[in-house]
Amino acid sequence: MGRRLVPLTLDILQDLPQRCRSCVFWERDPVSGEAAVKAGTSELEKESWISAVLLDWGSCGRVVYVDDVPVGFVLYAPPAYVARSTAFPTSPVSPDAVLLMTAFVLPEYQGQGLGRVIVQTVAKDLLHRGFKAIEVFGDARWKEPACVLPADHLLAVGFKTVRPHPAYPRLRLELRTALSWKEDVEMALDRLLGAVQKEPALRPL
């Protein structure tokens, strides 16, 4: 089985699942995000965001291929580029961290260690760029797949709460911790990366 993690560019944006390719939950603030969905321009907004971040900051994601079939992806960026990050009650993200926006692996490819490879690839990339940690807003009341990942799943793979909140705690993972992950975290990562399978719904924070 040949697997590759390719930096996300506009050329391979079409390899993201359709629901994710046209979702701007993270890329736009709640008001403009809703407006883009209603106007049917969310896919163009996504392209515009990725293009701007690539030009200004560099790679902001990876697409995972197994035998040349796209099976997953991850998106991440400094919070200054992520409009939705300021809408959370536990913001701001720490200045030495990058925000993990979302990640996903197709159900039929879970259980093959891809989750660990994804996060470790991101960790290596960010360490080389001078960052120390990944931070993420978790959903403490998570019940079904959505754009905000479940807090308990994040805690299960080593994230630590840095700012508690009954609904949206902010969690942190030191990058060097991610690099030392072994196979024993793979089941928990599968649950985490399977948490965005359904069509995400925009909802107010």
C-alpha cells in the first residue's frame, strides 16, 4: 500500500470531500459564513481563503493518498488567518501555536495508522516553521459529526486543556509529544478523525 501526504494547493482542492470543499465554517466569521452558504458562493470562498493563506503563510494542509486515491486531509493555520477562531469564548490561541481546524480520514481507511501519520507530518512541518504546539477548540457537548471536533476524543490522544469551558474548551498538544506517538493512540485517533463524517452544519457558538 503506497501512501503519500501532499501539501494542499488549489490544484488538488477537488480531492477533498465535497462537503468539506464547500464548507467555510472556519475560514469565515459566523455572519459571512452563513451569507456565503445562502448565496451559494462557499466553494469559491474556500478557494479564495486557501489561495490567500498559501501566498502569505505557506502550506495550510495536507491531502492523504493511498495508492493515488484521496482518503483524508487536514487543515491548519495560525489563528490570524482563521476568522472563526475569534468567535469562541476560549480564544485567543496561544502565540506559539497553530490552530488545528479539522482533519478527516474516510471510514474504510481508518485503522491503518493514517491518523498518527497525519498529525506527525503536521507536527514536523510546524516545528520546522518555529511553532511549539497545536491548539484546537473542542466541543465538550459533541453528539454528532460536525466542524468542531469532540473534546473528549482530543483529550484521549494527548491534548491538554489550557482554557476550560463547559461547551468549547481550548486544548493544546505539544508538537514534540505528537512526534513520539506510537500505535497505542491509533484507535483514539480513528475516533477523532471520524468525527467529521457527516455534512457539517453551521451553528452559532
